[in-house]
Amino acid sequence: MTTTSREANWTKWMRAAVAGDSGAYRKFLHAVAPYIRAIARSRCRRLGILESEAEDIVQEVLLTIHLKQGTWDPSREIGPWLTAITRNKIIDVFRRRGRRIEVPIDDVMDSLQAEEELPELRPRDIDALIGKLTCQQQEIVRSISLGGASIRETAERLDMTEIAVRVSLHRALKALGALYRSSTGED
Amino acid sequence: MKTDELIIILSNDGLPRERLWPNLALGTAVGTLVAATLFFGAVGFRPDIAQAVQTIRFSFKFVVTISLAVTAVQASLRLSRPDEDFRSSTSLLVAPILLACAVGIELLVLPSGQWISKLIGHNARICLTLIPLLSIGPLICFMIVLRHGAPSNPGWTGATAGLAASGIAATFYASNCNDDSPLFVATWYPIAILAVCAAGYLIGRRALKW
């Protein structure tokens, strides 16, 4: 598949996602994860950081994509937006870790074009951050991630309304984003 | 947690997305209302406004301040998108260019002996106080809304929000001020506006990080 048709697919899926199609959204996230991973790995390699840390970056970028999708204008292609989010977030992550780096935008685009499928390494940051959420938020997040349970099943199991589960999940994700940002200097 | 698990969680979060533009429109409306309340409560129009609106110098102040407010609100929206930078915000030049043209014409029509007295005017201190003061409400509203953005440069996006807030403030202030010469407007308004921009820059650098 060429880069343009791949990005055209991403744009198509994300437009469907904005219109409320969560299946298309999942497809989109699954499709972009390997490219973010390729960029993060190559950054880590170049800076002499363990490549296992790249998966932490992938997860933080995916969460940012999720929380900031309102800043994407659906009348445009998703590629430049995705590149900008990834680039900004990677700079941010390395700055937090006490390194100043420049990520030229062309460099990111090159990596985006690299068709590599990389195996996923075990990330660590996110579990520590989830541990800082409220008990109820933790339970909801774990229920949906591990069992693959739907919102409705989770609501039944925790004896909550579906709306309450949705709101709590959304707050948990926003809190995770804030926790990532404030994790400066802790590692 | 594996990345696949994270993706499942993210795709289960079906709550409505925070769209920037409607929020910014609301923020602009609320900010303008706050500034209006303060202005009409504590300051008010100049007494001779009925005659003033018939003069071109008075009316032109609003052409400049309103175009500043409109272009700066649009620019702060654009800059809140990560894939945008100042290159797409050339419309910010509209207000300064309009004002520069007015200054040029004023210098042509006004005898040079009056230049200095028109430039100094009578209200410089009030101008430097009221514009920043009236900007506070709109600036806070803009910051709250723009926190949902993802600006590549939080500082400059904050400064642009300051520009938008002071455009609103200057529009109200201009209806009180009886110094209508473009020489006055081009001297004192920018000083007040730059102070608000600097505050916006400093606040934005922290508050608009994402």
C-alpha cells in the first residue's frame, strides 16, 4: 500500500470515528500505532535510551491523539495533524527526561513512511499512572481492558449505570493525560 | 497494560469530542459580556458619543479594534491546532496595516505643529489602565477554552489570546476615549495591548501545555 492511500484510509477511518463509529476508531488506532512505534524506537536508538521505553511513548501519544482529537479539522487529511501530535509529544517526553532534542518534521515523516512492523515491548509507565487513579476508575479501566468487557457489562458488574461508567472512564482518561504531563522528574 | 488493551479502552470512550470552534465562540461571547459588564458598570460611553459617531476618526477606531479582535480570535483558534503555525495567520496584519494607513493620512491632513499634541492626547494613562483591566475577563475565558487545544507553541498561542482579549477591551475603551487621532491610537493602544500579550504569553506557556 502506498503512503498516500494508507493515509487516505486513516483519514477515512478518523472521519467515521468523529461521526461516532467506534469500530473505525479502533481500526485507526491499530493502524497508526506501528508508525508511532517506529518513530519512537528510532528516537530512542539515536539517543541511546532503552528501546523498551519506546512503548511508553507510543501509549502516551495514543492517549494524546484520543484526548486532543477535537483539534483535528475533519475537512483536512489526518497525516500532518498526526505528525505534529507525535513530534510535539516526543519532544515533550524527552524534555521531561532531561534531554533536549530537536525532531525535524521531515524526519518524522520519513519514519512514518517506513513500513516496519515491530514487536511490542512491555511498557511500564501506564500501570504506575493507572495506580494513581481513583479506585472506581481503576476498576473500570481494568475491567474494560483485561476482560474486554463492554461498557454495559462493566456497568452491570459494578452495579452502576452505563452513563456513569462512560463519564468515569472519560474522566479517568483525562486524568491519565494530566498524570503523564506531571510525571516530570519522577523517573 | 499492553498497547492493544489501551486501544480497546480508548475506543470504548464514546463521549462527545471537545470541539474547539464552538467552545471558542462561546468563550468569546462570555468574555465580551464580562468586559461589557465592567465597562458599562464602571466607565460608560463618552458623553458626546452621538456627535462622535459622525466623525470618521472616531468610527475608524472601531474598524481597527474590531478587526484586531476578530483576526486574533481566528488566529488563536488556528494556533491551537498542532499542525498550524504563524504562517497561516497573516490576517493578523490587517489591523496594524489599517492603522498605519490611517496614521499616514493623518500626517498628511494635520498641520505638523499639531502632531505632538494629538499624539500625547489627554487620556494616555486611562488608556494604559483600562485596556489591560478590561482584557482580564476575556483573557481568562480564552485560556479556559484554549486549554482544550494542542498548540505547537503554547506561549505564542497565549500571546495571541492576549491580542484577542485586548482587541475586545480596546473596542469598549475606544467608545469612552475622546482622543480619536490615529496618532494617539497608534501610540498608546499598542503599549497597552503588548502588555496584555506579554501576560498571555507567560500564562500560555504554562496553562496551554498539553
